[in-house]
Amino acid sequence: MSSYLSQEAHLARRHEEILSQRSELLQQMETYLGDKKTKKTWQTQAAYAARKRNAALLNDIEAAEKKLQERVYLLPHPDTVKLETLYWASIKESLPKWEQFLLGRAEVPIGFKKMKTTKQNISYPEEDSQK
């Protein structure tokens, strides 16, 4: 009988150890699940904030692109501006030579040939495309 009693005491201790381990594991599992929920909540909030930030950045980029496209249409290319400036400078430079001719008081300025208007000198777009 003493062997049964010692075996019963041993089994009772083993049962207490198992219950203690079970309690620890349950507590670890609850902690793990709580951490997992917290992490998931944090990730959800971070994803929402990232989506919001990305949408704001996308809106900013689209607005900047629109402004740049508007500026492209408003401001001519620098080469065009340069050519235009050179053109008007040459007009201002040659205007005194042509002024009397344009007023009908003189002949064509020296250095410029007077072209006779003939049918050969005049080109018509319709004729050019048919050739």
C-alpha cells in the first residue's frame, strides 16, 4: 500500500507540474495573441497612413505636372525666343534701308534684287502636290 501511496504522491506532483506548465503556456499564448493583435492594428494603421501619404504625394505630383505643362505652353522654348530676338534685331537694323522704298519714294535698296512676279516664281500648293 505504501507503494500506491508514494505513486499517488508522485502522480499528484506530476499533475501539479503539468497544470503549472499549462498555465504558463496559456499565459504565453494570450501574450502572443495580444501582441499579434497589437501588431496587426499597428500594421493596419501604418498601411492606412501610407495610403493617405501616397495619395497626397500623387496629388502633389499631378498638380506639379499640370503646372509644368501649363508653363510649357505659356513660355516658348529658349531657342525660339533667341531666334525671335535675332529676327527683330535684324528688322530694326534693316528698316532704315527699306523705309523710303516702303513709303514708295525710292527704289529697292542696294544689295537686294527685285523679283519679277511671273507664273514661274509663284508656286501653288495644289500644283506642288500634283508634281
